[in-house]
Amino acid sequence: SQQGEEDPQALSIQEGENATMNCSYKTSINNLQWYRQNSGRGLVHLILIRSNEREKHSGRLRVTLDTSKKSSSLLITASRAADTASYFCATDAGAILTGGGNKLTFGTGTQLKVEL
Amino acid sequence: EAGVAQSPRYKIIEKRQSVAFWCNPISGHATLYWYQQILGQGPKLLIQFQNNGVVDDSQLPKDRFSAERLKGVDSTLKIQPAKLEDSAVYLCASSSPLGERRTQYFGPGTRLLVL
């Protein structure tokens, strides 16, 4: 089953504008991650925010996490045509394992289109 | 470093036929995942390996899907017999215990169409 639900399902903006996507989830988590997927490069990890963090930045990306509301947002500033892709949030809610990664549950995704 | 490799990239089969997908993870990555992504949805985990042992296969339809990771490196995912609803992209991912433990690296996927 899908853990996260992204909002909006689709977003179209002009180059240079900011894009904001939201994700809601249902259970307690260890961390929440955002991934980007386009036909050229497949699914790529963007940023991870841990459950004890409230905000994180990476380049033009800003992620916030509100565990009390079980929600997260991804802000892409000064968008470019190359940002056109589908964006997924993924929650890591599994038991801590040694020596490796954990089970991710992906949301339904937001399709972002950045027009010139 | 080389990324996650998958083959074939595309496969078209008829229902009730069998099909196999292959994945080679990033060198040194102990954990390997297979995901199914149906058009318009996010990826869904099918099975997770830690070295050559299965960690989680709770969402794998075991009556028709099987997977193995011999020697803890390459992995194969098989569907036998295939159904129309198996049409999807099958993604392989791997992760390492070193560095950022929670980051998964994905391959390009195998797009399966069942007719």
C-alpha cells in the first residue's frame, strides 16, 4: 500500500518560479526521503530528512518535516526546465537493521512541468 | 563508480509466459531491492535482500514471482506465469552500510508489457 500521498498530483510552472510539493504519510517514521524520476535518468535520490529534523537544505532544494502533522514539503527554488520530472516522497518506517538500508514506502508522486 | 545495472530494458510477452529480469548492484552494496512500479504510481517494494538472505518479501506474490541473489551479488527476479496486471516497470536498487545508510541507488528499470 502507498504510505505517502503527494499533493498536488500535477504542477505546471514557468522557469524561474518556485515549486512546492507536499507529502502526507500515516505512520511514525525513521526518516523521509524525496526522489526524482524522469525518463532520462531513472529514479534519483534528492534529499533525506530524519524524524528529529525540521528543515534541511541542499542546493535549490528545501525540505521541511512536521512529524506532528505527518507531513513534509519539498520546495524547489528558481526552477529550471531540467527540473521537469515526477517527484516522490518515500518514508522509512522499518525496524533498524544493521549493515544496510531499510524498507521504503513511496507515495504516488507529483508531476512537475517547468516551461520556458 | 558504476551504477546499478539492469537487463533487459524492455520486454514484451504474452500472458501465461515466463520472464526473468537481472540486476547487478553497485559494487560493495550489501542490500538489494526489487520494486514494481505500475504506471501512474510510486514504486512498491517486492523483495529486499541483505547479502544473499531475504529480509522482506511480504509484498511478493509468491505464487508467481520468485527472486534469488546467489553469492550475495547479482539478483534475478522471475515471473511465471505472467498476468496482464504484471505490466509495469521493475526497478532494482541497492544500498551500502557505509556513508548514508538510508540512500538507495536505483537502476534504469525493466519495462514489462504483458499482452
